[in-house]
Amino acid sequence: MSTVIWRIAATTPDHAADDLSGAGTKVTGGRWNSPGTAVVYCSENISLAVLETIAHLRAGALPYNRYLVRIKVPDDVWLQRQVLAPPPAGAMISAAIVKKWVYDPRLFQT
């Protein structure tokens, strides 16, 4: 068995859309990570992947080089995933907090 997750990504001269190394966000940073921290953004379903993608498009920009990537995660790997505990009410999540989690997920285990 496996779990399927989704991402919508661009193919660039440096990275294919199905690259799962996080190298693109390591260079540019992303919504939840600063440059220098590799993160791969994925969603549990296609609609969330689409929503996340269109939220970052500039007005009038069409994503011609975007591809829907289906990722099958084996169950033994999926069961090892780290899930962030919900933040306290009113807390702000920042790229600095995500960076701490990337390097030591035990800090925020549920």
C-alpha cells in the first residue's frame, strides 16, 4: 500500500518538476522556508495543490510550465512522517520555526 500526495511544480533550466530534493526552495526560499533550507511542498489532494499554486501567481501570469506531480509514498515511509503539533492560539508560524523543525522534528512532535 501507499499514500499519494500531490504537488504542482515548474520545470526550470535547473530543476525538473518532479525533483524532490528541495533544491529549488533551498536557493530561493518559499512561503515557510528561508533560502538555505531545502523543503518540498506537497498537498494531500489536487485541489489544495492548485489552491496553493494560484495563491502565488501574479495577476495575469499563466503557469505554462507547471506540472501536476503525483508522488506515491510507501506506507512504511508515510508512518515515519513528522507532523507539527498545532501552534498555540494566536501564535505566528514563521520560516524560522519551520527551519528548526526541518533540522530537529522532535521539537514539535504531537
